Amino acid sequence: MPASDDPIERAIWSLAARLSERSLAALVVLLYAGGGLLVPLALRWSLPWLVLANVLCTVWAGVIGLAWFGMRIQSTFRRHLVEWTTDLRLLDAGEFEWLVGELFRREEWTVEETGSQEGPDGNIDLRLTKEGRRVIVQCKRWTSWLVDVDEVRKFAGTLLVEGLPGSAGIFVTLSDFTAQARDEADKAGIALVNNRQLFERVEKVRKTEPCPNCQAAMRLDRSTHGWWFRCVAPGCSGKRDLGRDPGRAIELLTMDRDVVAGRP
């Protein structure tokens, strides 16, 4: 969900994030036909009030519908960030936060993006919940210098303000942490994730095409001849040619993992 200080905007995005396609259709019909027509007619409102109700309900239905489509587009983009990005350093700060958020989603967390690239975010880029547990995440897309102890202390202070223990904090960076920062995090109970650990976790949640020979994972790649999958298992020559059209690859990679593997 995009970060915003406007409570109405946040409420709209939050609602859109929870709606299925069927629920969205039902809500749009309820707003337009119910709130915009049936209720005013049943209450015998005058024509100006009926028109006003119809316009307002139509606008609200449109706003919620656009927010829903925006959420779906963002969801697709996040999936592609995980599947297609081989060099995480190529991501900008916003994309990096989206990738980290998608990583936690695939690790079965409910994720709310709260970071802002246009102003202060209070040292909170992601809010995670799972089975009643609350966790906040700070993301630093730093590659040229280490995260120092001051940054960890700021994050520890944020946890204190949020009324959360240190164990409810995760600090993620594309670089690494100084020895002092690690010591401070250990004392506070904050979990640290550096570039190597992040890449390993991303690799674990990436969806793959099973090899037709050995059923091991195949990696999507591209050559001068087009797109193809190649088996990553040592000694296996399994390969699947996708031609010059990546459409099938995108379809396979964004499908449910069990469906891709052929499991019921």
C-alpha cells in the first residue's frame, strides 16, 4: 500500500488491498445501484439530491476501482522484482523496499508498506504481522558504506516509541553493518540482514520452473536465440526453449508455486 499521511487515502488503499475481484464488483454495484439509485428512490429524494447521490456514489466506486487496479499492478511489479532482478544494486530505494516487502510476503507475513521517498518515514518502511506478532522493518539501500551504530540506535528508539521489544525489529541493507552496529543490535535483540543474507532469502522464495529431466529448479535466462529455462542441478542438461517471446515465462513465474510444480 502506498505511504500517505491522508487517513482517507490510506483507508481507500487499505480497502482495495483486501478486496477480491468478486468483492470489488459487488461493492461497485452496491455503491452505484444501491447508494446512487435505489436508496434515493426509496426515500423519494428530490431530483437534485438523487443526481448528487448518484454522482458521489459513482465517483467513490471509480476511486475504489482505480485503487484496486493500482494495487494489482503494484503486486505484479513486486513479483517481477523478485523473479527478474539478479543485481539488487540496480534497484532504486522505492523498488528495494518493494522487493523486501515481497520477500516477507512470500515468507507468509502480512505486509504494509509505510516508507516514504518524499519525506521522513519514522524509520519504518514495512509493518509485518503474522499470527498475532508485530514486526517493523527498516530498509537501507546502501551499497558504498556500512550501516553504523547510530542508525541501529535510531531504529531501536523507534521500536521503543512503537512500544515493541527489540526482537520486533528487522534492519535490512544492501551493504553490511559495522562491528559496533552488530554489537548494539545484539544487545537490543534487533535482527540484521545484510546483502548476502538478503540475496540468499530472495533465492529461496523465487518461483521456478521444474526441470523435465530431474524436477530440480530451472533458472530463466536469455541468449541471442531468445528466452529459455536451464536446469541448475549439477550434471543435468535439462533445458526448455521459450523462443523470443517471454510471455510464457512471465506466466509461469507468476503462477502459484504448487501449480507450476504440477501439484494439486
